Amino acid sequence: MERNITSDLKLGIIAGGQLAKMLIQEASKWDIITYVLDNDANCPAASISSHYIKGSNHDFDSVYQFGKLVDILTFEMEDINIDALKKLKSEGCNIIPDPDILELIQDKGLQKEFYKTSGIPTSAFNIYESESAIINGIAQGEINFPFVQKLRKGGYDGRGVAVINDVSDLKKILPGASVIEDKIEITKEIAVIVARNQKGEIKCYPVVEMLFDEKANLVDKLICPASITAEQTQKAINFASEIIELLNMQGLLAVEFFIDSKGDVIVNEVAPRPHNSGHHTIESIITSQFEQHLRAILNLPLGSVQLILPSVMINILGEEGHEGPVLYEGLSESMAIDGVKIHLYGKKITKPYRKMGHVTVLSSHIEDALKNADTVKQLIKVKSWTKKQ
């Protein structure tokens, strides 16, 4: 595949959000022509891609015709018309990761079945086809409180998930085919990003720890390296490597885990693409997740995943009560702090809890990085010129 790194190589990315934008920033270093498919002409990746194509990731014709324009097709989200990808694959289009893998991961039910049949530890679960089937399962004693409902398809960034602790939460149940999981007692949430090229070379990034904003249901802080035992670290790395190998997958795979009250490492779910849990790699690891994704899909040697400095990453989210043209506060004050690296995604409109950027804080001591990250979190505010009434 190395011969394909020429000024004529056309890389297509389905969906033009911040992940696509950061992938294009890496691709530009190698003089790769980039195409982006997105319905929004103001999406973050549109302004820096070589070619922006208007179209929906859900629409068969949009995805199919887009695939015909490029030499290699990849994506920044899972929610894509799979029939279009399969037709493109049958006609020889080079789609990485493979559509069959994407189809499995798109469906949380199939994902859970894969872990079960492969002997990968995951929380106990059952599959129900409708809201009424879930209610009936509770009535029949098949489902016990507390439990977690995950829609089989379409969930993203915390959407499509409901935590049902008792009868009073039944109003939260979502309509649609779902996975019902036992709610486990979580002590930590961690993640590993693993890459694999066509030659079968595998590399795992250092394990990260994720702290969540319960209100936004998004990552509040990401800490690298994670403060877990050496045994837990090795288990997470081994499971991530095993999953990508079992899938026979080429590309980048983000694997999210729970550590339960017994200290066991349990797989939660995966994403076959660059991921929010890997943004810190741009500065804190020798090879960023975006460069690694390119290396993997182009079947190049994988880059070093050696830690340069410990880091803490925080998401920059839109403030509550603000919707409209974006206004950032506290950037210059934050930049005055050593080790602060700010990334703004270029979204013109802010909304409550919308991901508008991220900040990575680096330090030789993780305690200092955490302290500075807390300061930055208080300083940076994403508001609108016209506050929502």
C-alpha cells in the first residue's frame, strides 16, 4: 500500500465532524487528497478538506456515489448506511474498517453476542425487541432492578442509553429494540485504543481513565496513564488486542471497559475509529491516534505509542442556556498556564453540552496536570452571542 502514498491518493471520510477534521490535519502532512461527505456545509472538516461533498451518511445514494469518488473510504462514526457500503465493497471499493465489522459494531446486540461467544468478559445481558417486551420482562421477573437499557442501534455520545434503578425510572425506558444489561457496580471506567494494519501488526496505546459528567453523560476528564494496577492494565491491553485480532480488523479500535467492585476488567463497548478517549495522543504520545489510523488503513508500519508526558484531557462543552453563534471566554488565561494545548473544532453554533473543542494539559507530574485541568475547566466557557431565552 506504500506505493499509494502519492499526490493522487484520494481518501474519503464519511461524516465531517471534529474527528474527520483532525484526521485531515494528519493526512495533509502526507499530501493526501481528502474528500468529506456531510449534510452540513459548515461542518468542522469542510473548510480544510480538499473536497466537500454534501450528502447524508444515512442515504444510500449519497454514500454509494461518494465511495465511487475515492481510492480508500473510512468514517468517523458508526451510523452509516451499511447497504451502500456493502455494495461498494462488492464492486471493489477499498473500505477500511470493513463494512462487515461496522455492521456488527453498529448493533449493540450483535456486539454483546460477539463478546459472549468469544469469551470476552462483559456484563450479563438479554435482548428485547420493544419497550413493551421490556415492561413484560420486568413483570415476569426476567429483568431485575437496577438495569441499563441500550438501544441496539443509533446511540451516540450517551444518547440511546437509560439507567433504570427502580419502578420510578420506568418512564425513562426508550422505545426500540434494546440490550438490557445488569447494572454493575463500577469503580472506574477506562479505555484502550488499539491499532492493527493488514499485516497483522498490533499496537495498544497506554490505558486511560475516564471521569464522566453525569448531567451531560459525556467524558468530563480523561487521565493518561490510568491509575490502575499493573494486572488490570495488562488485562485491558490483552482484551483490546484480542478483540481487534478476532475481528480481523484493519484500522483503529477504541475499547471502553468497566472495572467493577471486585477489580475485574469488563468490556463495555467498542468504536472502530478515532475516539474522544484518544484526543490526548496528539500531544502526549509520539504517534497520535489520527496518524495511527492513517498508518493502519494504508497498511504502513504502526507508529510508536510511547508516552511523552502524562496528560489530562477535558472536553469543551457548550454552556447550559446558550444556543447560537459561539463566543469563547477564558482562552488567553488558559493559554498562560504551562502545558495547556487548546483545540477548537470550528463549530459556528453552540448548544448546551455540544462538544466544541478539547484541552489537553501536559505535565511531568499527573497531579499538576489534574490541578491545571481543573483551573482551565473553570476558565473556559462556551457561550453564545444571543443567549437562549
